Amino acid sequence: MNMLCDIPKSASQASAPPASLLKAGIVIAMRPRQRLGLGRDGEHVYIVREGTLMLEALPQPSARQIIDLYYPGDAVRAQLLPSMSGLNLIASTPGEVVRLSEPRLYALADTDAAVRHWLDDALARQYPRRLVHLATVGSLSGEERVVSLLMELALRVGEATQNGARAFDMPLSRTDMADYLSLNADTLSRIMSRLRQSGVLSVANRGRGYAPNFEALCRLTPLADTIARMHATQ
Amino acid sequence: MNMLCDIPKSASQASAPPASLLKAGIVIAMRPRQRLGLGRDGEHVYIVREGTLMLEALPQPSARQIIDLYYPGDAVRAQLLPSMSGLNLIASTPGEVVRLSEPRLYALADTDAAVRHWLDDALARQYPRRLVHLATVGSLSGEERVVSLLMELALRVGEATQNGARAFDMPLSRTDMADYLSLNADTLSRIMSRLRQSGVLSVANRGRGYAPNFEALCRLTPLADTIARMHATQ
DNA sequence: CGCGAACTTGACGATTTTCAAAGCGAGTGG
DNA sequence: CCACTCGCTTTGAAAATCGTCAAGTTCGCG
């Protein structure tokens, strides 16, 4: 009867956006650090095809916070973002997005049930992630936060290799990771060094991580189960 | 053509939920500290009529975080909440909610455009609040966070009195406020004492606040403009 | 090979948490 | 009506965590 109900709420991986939605927009190739405009009154919508995006907030000149992270299959709706100064949507890796306008999206959603349900699904994937991110930043220690992010990345953009090991790209720079986790870049670096020394993590080329024992890594954050449910590649 | 586009994204106050939506659910009176079930697989939806609700997360037994706050006109959709243990929806004041089931909601949304648009509006009010909350917790100092919350409450549930003063209920206990702001209850108490001593705040009966000079209070947080836009009673 | 950006590391300092104890308020039973 | 208890709040001193500043190192790239 209702498509949405068939998809368990723990479904983390995106179902493909309807073709009608993609056809309504234009394809944009992203380069790392490229900024994507949000439109004057929040009129743009982006659908991520490939790569990762960050939403940056600058409450004050000296403070930067990454308040959202978007993966392939996610939708960035400017209308759902707060109207604050210093809000930027930034590509953190090469990739590809489709851009369309909010009014166009709503017109489509009004007539096309598939679009409507895909949008609803996208939201059901993204909103819980924000809440968990908030709980992470708000109630976990520095190390637990870092591990939570590593786990998220390992599950999202990584592959299982062998014997419970996992290799993954780290699309964010240390600074970006720090700003995402509300840590100082220096502090983050120290924590990652400690993780390396304790043997649960190794880093190659600054952009690639490897967890020889992924289970052991997961045990370092109390939110492991929740993160696994939200980001598991099924 | 599209209702949504007529409502600026800064519109903070709820338009009334469609009658068709309310008729589909049952009315529940809340008492303070009452817990509202979210259903086994996230099947419940609550629409707040009166009072305020908190969404509590317990990542670990010792750590508590209020990750969402709901005011009249807001919708709590269990499907949009993360499936983590220790997630509780709790009334913080007396009030009234309407409960219905997710499938019922989706069925209504599929056939009734007014329901659809109201839901979308509700989301456009609530999602930005979470992002700002995240930026608040993540990048502001203790005092700035407290002021941000006081400002939010003063605008949401308070009244202007005279000469730029503002009186407001504080529906959260100190502990709840602290858990919302990721502060220790002791630290919060200290900060509020400092605010009182500096004259920008006074408190009566533990549940009611008064800002003799609301402008002066606002100047203490860098997110004042953003908060004002999101919570202003227009 | 050398430059610049990103990252790492150390020492110090500030804010916040922790732990403990005391004060206040509301509700209860005598 | 009062004394009592329980929970919430407030405050102080010590400890831990995290941030700041500065210097050094690694890495990618021309």
C-alpha cells in the first residue's frame, strides 16, 4: 500500500533517485573544496551522485562547525537549512551532483508519488544521522567521537578486506574532521596518534585509513550499534 | 501553485495542522515527565498541540543528551528518529498531543495535499533548528549556549512585557537544560548565577525567567540573529 | 629539489567536569 | 500547622580534558 513502509527505518543505503527527478536538474561535477551555492532564498536542491559534501557553519569568524555530511544518494535541500550567515556547502572530494530548484522539486513531488517517496526516504536516512551526530558531539569524549567518525567512514566509503579488517578513504582533512567533531585540530591529531599507537588504526597517504581489527575499533565507541545500523552497507 | 513556496523559510510559527490529520489520531493529555512510546518499529507520530516535549538519548548509562525539543505545532515522527537504545520522548510540561500511526500518516499524505504540505512545513521548521542546535553545542562557549537557549525560550514561550523586557517560562529543569546544551548541571548553574549577577537575567520560582533587557541578553550569543529568525513570534 | 600546506608534537593555560557538601522547596504524614 | 524527607539546585576546591601557541615534521606538487 505504501512504499515507505516496506523499507525498514534502518535502511541506510540509498535507493536510486527516480529518473524523473534527475532529468529535472543539471549535472555538476565537483572538485575538492568547491563551493556550491544555496541560492538566494534557499531555492536550490542538490542530489549527491558521487563523492561527499560538507555543510559548514561559521557562527563567528573564529569558529567553524561542519554541521552536516552528505553521501551519494543524499539530498541537500536549501529550504531545510537554517538561514545563518556563513553557511556553505562544500565538496570534500571529487564527485558529481544534480542540481534543481526547490519549486521544481515541489511541483514534481506533487504529481509524482515516486519522487515523493524517495524524498521521504532520503529524509528518513538523513535526519537520524543528524540526531546521532548531535548525541556524539554532545555526550562523547574526544576519542569516542573520533572513533565514531572513523566507523562511519569505514562503513560508508570503505571495504572489508580480510579477517575483519577494513580499509577506507578519509574524505575529510584533519581540520574538517576536527570541525565536524567539535574538536581542535591539534587535539584530533593527538587522538589519532594514540589510536595508531594502540594499533587499532593505521593511516596511509593522509587520505586513507585502515583498521586491522574493525571490531576492536567499534568497541571504543558506545554508539557502535547505532552507527552500524545507520551506515551499514547491506 | 505551490503552497510551500508562499511560506518563507524563516517562518517559525506553526500553521495549524489540517483537521483531517488531527481527526485521524487520538488526543493524549501529558503530565510532566510522562513518557510517550515511540512504537516498536517507529510507527507512532505525535503532533504537539500544547506544552513541550524532549527527546532524550542515553548513549551510555552515565551520559544523557536531549537531542530534540518540540513545541506546539511540531511533529514527532518516530521514523525520523535513530534506532538507538535509550531513546525516550518525554513531556517536560503539562500539555496535549495527538497521536497517530505512521502508515496512517503516509496514507493521508498520499491523498491529501494539505497534509503533505503541512508535514513539509513542519520539517522546514524543525530541521534547521537541529542544525543550529548542533552548531550551538559544537562551537559556542558555555555561557553562549545558555544564552542561546534562554533566547529560544523567551521567544517561543515568553511574552514581551515593557521597555524591551521579556518574561518567559522555563519548561526544562536545570538538569534538562544542561543535558540539552551538553553542559554539566553544576556548570549550568554557575553560568546562570553569573548571568543573574550581571543583571541580564532574573529567575522566579525556578520555572520562570525574566530578562529586563532582552537586547542585552541577545548580544551575548553570536547566533542571536539566527535564533531570532527561527523562533520569532511574528 | 625546494616550496607550501597539512599534519604532528610538546608545554602551558583555560574551561569544564568531578566530587562533596550545603541550601532551598515542594509534598507528605503526623 | 509543623517537621520531615526527597529531589533539585547552588557553591567550592581539586582534577581532567581540551584548547592555544609555537616549533618541528611530513607530504604532495611544481
